Amino acid sequence: MMDSSTSKDDVWLLICNKQLYIVNETGSNRRQILQKGAAIATTIATPLVSNAYSVPDLNYPFEALEPYIDAPTMKIHHDKHHATYVANINKATEGKDEVDILELQLNALEAGPAVRNNGGGHYNHAFFWDEMAPPDEAKKTKPSADLEAMINKSFGSLDEMKAAFEARAAPGALFGSGWVWICVNQEGDELKLVGTPNQDNPLMKGVADEVMFPILGLDVWEHAYYLKYQNRRPEYVSNWWNVVNWDKVSENFAYVVEKKAGVPVRG
């Protein structure tokens, strides 16, 4: 017990860099302690970004796209290749303000190779997984009436669009690694066929004549098909149509036309 004549100091608790400090101060220093605490609290309230991006789970098992895309390829592609892009974009953006992966695409070329390659790699793969479905489900889907009309206006027919897409994806047309896309133009009144190298995509300013909005995209890097198809990329591309989820592609189209913006992705 303390008698009434005893001077009782104030005890303050401060947290700094995850450490707890106990500060014993007299009344004359209370204002200084409060000011210190406010400054520390401000720092704590704005944490640095860490692991802002993640690899989204697939909406289907690895083996679900058989026989057109094999389970070992899907597992390595998703768990290793995509995961590497995510780890690297998290490293490249550590300590910076968090930006949605879609928003990161526009100025990716200016941001430098780490953001361009890994931010693009993350967005492209997250987009890719969600536009596919098991063959027995995919065959029940079809382009919406609005998408079909735009396909016919832009390419003549769905079959003609597929033929043009396969020609653009051929090794002679898109040498090395890259992607092939069907995009909506800025005006929202035409579909464009675009091939991009590496992990570039048409959302990135400077990749094409104008920024465009993908609704369908195919990975033609060898890691996407080599275990099953080896050097037969055209066979991989033509078989891929069997797992395209046209319901999802139609949703992408409707979103892009309405919003004049890219399709958001998970992760």
C-alpha cells in the first residue's frame, strides 16, 4: 500500500517495431510521451505491403482438363510456374502501396522488367485458369448472343475466328514464348486478335497500338503444353477449344463492353 504522501508516477506502454516498451514518466513529461505514441501509432497504421498477391486455387482438379491438357502439366504450371511469378511480383512490390494486379498492368512497361514480367505473368495465368472448364462442361457452353454477333462482325464466324487464332498462335507467327488474345478495342465495337511476347498482355500501354481488353487468352509458352505435346504446338492450340468455357468468355465480354476496363482476376 502507498500512503497519501507518496508520489505516484505514470506508466506508459509503447509499441515500436513489434517491441513493447514500459516507460515510467512523471506528469511533466506526459505530453512528450503522448506525442511519441501518436507518431509510433501512425507508423503502425500504415504497414508495408507484403505478399499482396497469391496464386488462386483452380476451380477444377488438375486432371479435369484431360485428355486435352494433362494433369502433370496443370500441376507444374499452376503450382510452380504461376507460383514463381507471384513470389517475384510480391518481392518486386514489397514496401510499396498495394495495387490491384489489374491496375498494375497499364504502366507495367514503365515500371520495369520485374513488374512487367511477373505482374503480367500473375495476371495472365489467373485469367487463363478461369476461362477453362472440364470438357464435358465446356461443350455445353457457347458464346452469348451479343458475343456471337461481335464475333461475326469482326471475323465472319466463330470457325473463322478460331482459324485466325490458331494461325496467330503458330510457332512461325508467334516465335518463342507468349500469348494469343481475343480483345475488345477501346471503343467496344470490335474484337481484335493480338499476339504478345513473354508475359505481356494488351492491357499494358505500349504493347499494342492501343490498350485493349482481353476476353480470351491462350498461353503458348512450352511449359503450358510440352509434357503432352512436345513440339506440336498447333495440336495443343486446336485441342484447347475443347476446354474453353464460353459462358465465362461471354461474361468477360459483357463486363469489358460495359466497363471499358480489363477483367478482374482472383489472387
